[in-house]
Amino acid sequence: MRCPECGYEDSKVIDSRPTENKIRRRRECLKCKCRFTTYEIIENIPLVVIKKDHSIEPFDRQKLIDRLLRATIKRPIQLETVENMVDEIVNELKNSLQREVTSDKIGEMVLHKLKNIDHVAYIRFASVYRDFNDIDSFMKIITELSEEEK
Ligand SMILES: [Zn+2]
């Protein structure tokens, strides 16, 4: 990012904040110390997901929607609700300026939202995503939910 005053090529970022689809950065020229503002469009920067086996894949909105639809099957949840949930998660991730996110983190974000929407779907999603393989895991999450309802 070239300095508008002296043309020097190196600057340091002193402040970054996301705005709608953009990151506003305050920069300081390393040579003349003048400060200037740049805007970077973040809309099309791909999000990368780090999976449990440490492999990396591009974030796939449709894939997450499909997983959620499996968890919400036969529940009173509209497709629109699921899509909104996924879009909210995508926006939160973009606004946090993270480019890489673990599948765990995404799973937790989904659970956080599902918890307020439908407990059956919440338990289903948790059981797949947290790899429940015994009754105790189910008991634990159900106990947690009923404790919170009190
Ligand atoms: Zn300068």
C-alpha cells in the first residue's frame, strides 16, 4: 500500500475495523510517518475451513446448510431459518476478519444458534458433530439442556 504523501511502499496498520463488506484500515507510512486510510473489500475473500484431521477445504455454504437440514428433518424449522442461520455465521466469521476457521468453531457457532431454535435439532447436530458414540454423551447434553431451562 503506497504512501499517498511520499510514495514509500511500506506502511504499518495501526487500526483495522470491519464495516459493511469492507475493512477500514488506518495505516502509517514507515518512512514519513504520515497516516492514511485504506478500504479493502472483504466480500470475495474465501473462507477456509480446517477440519478435525487438519485437512483444509474452502468453506461451503451449501454443505453446511445440508448438514443442518439433516439435523432439522421433521422439525418445525423452515429452510429460510436454516439459510439465515448459516448466513449469520458467515457474516460473523467475515466480520471477525478470520480467513481460516476450524470446523469445531463452526460447529459451536451452529450449536449456539440451534439451541435457541430447536432442542431436538440441537441434540441431533451435536451428536453428529461431536461424534457421540455412547448413551452418556446424549444424557449429558440433555441434562445440560434441561438444567438451562429451569
Ligand atoms: Zn510516506
